[in-house]
Amino acid sequence: MSRTDPHDPAGTQAPLRRVRRLVRAALVLVVAALVSVLAGFALFVASLQGREAQPTRSADGIVVLTGGAERIPDATILLAQHRGQRLLITGVHPSTTLTEIGRAAQVPDDVLKCCVELGRSALNTRGNAIETAQWARERGFHSLLVVTSSWHMPRALVELRRAMPDIELVPFPVVAREDEEKGLRSTLASARLLFGEYVKFVGTWLGVRSWPALAPQSGISRS
């Protein structure tokens, strides 16, 4: 019997219809997923701080996550303003000294030597959270000012809240001066940075873990 025989629709037309339905369903799913990703990314970008905020309150301690040039100076300013009793700089390279940090960040020695400690164990944001939780609990802190870049803050807060749900976190997002001048969302490079951070944020929110989080034989020091 011929494949185009009108008396045999079930034998030839039904499989084709099923294939078309599957293709259409797959296209709908792809488009829906793409729209969801773009919508989520738009909401993520819209939620970021576009201008450097002024601190509205103090906390027991201050933690700054390394990775941006202006994070440490901003954190030490908060410390000098007595916004926290002590400052933890988490994610410091094992060979970096407090003196080198002060020189690079142009922070006075008396501010650093008084109340600043260096966390050298963290290898990533999850490690920052683990290291910070240990430091805060050892000192009996119940609240922390969290200092990191505006685009990094959402992911940092997810990890920090998981590591210490009993400690209040007060975000202090840092916006680089050049980003304030040209607009954080104005360049292709910024878009790539933000989209990459958005993907990491979603992965962190879903519980995807980075391994390892901490370096062996490291810890917190005052020098």
C-alpha cells in the first residue's frame, strides 16, 4: 500500500503529528527557559545598588570579602567610624601581611593593628562564609556588617546566611567609583561580569557547592 494512501492516515500521518507536537513542545520549553533566565537576570541587575550607600547602623563586627580594590578601604572606614568592634578580612592570601594590605589600601597602621584580623583559609565565597561564621561565633558576635562589591553581595549573603543563620547580617555593598561614573550596566564587560555572577548566584541559591571551600593549615591571624 502506498505511503500517501488516503486510506492509511494512521500509519503515516500519526507519527508525523507526534513528531511535530514534540518539536513544538521542545521549542516552547526552550523559549520559556530563555525568557525565565533573561527575566531573572533583569531582576538581579535591577536589585543591585547603583550608588554607594551610607551606613545606617552599626553591628558587633565587620567582615569584608576580598576581591575588589575598594572593599578593604571602605571596611576600614566603617571600623574607624566605630561601626563594629573588630574587622575580619576574609580570603587573604597566605603570604600577604597586614602591613602590605595597609600600604595597598592606604589605611593607617593604628587602625589596622588595633582591631583587624586576617582570614587566610577561604578559597571562594563559601569558604568566606565558613571562615566568617567561625570568627563571629568565637567572639560572641550577634550581628555583622558585610562589605563586598554590589554585584557580589546577593551570592555572599546566601552563603553567609547558610553558614550562620543565627547572626544578623547588615549588607554594605561597595560600588567602585568608576562604576558610579559610567554606570554599572553601561558596558559589555559589565554585562558579562553581571551575567556570570547571576549564574553563580542561581547555582548557590540552588545549593550547588564549591569544593574545596577552605585551604588546609590556614586560619585567622592579626598580622
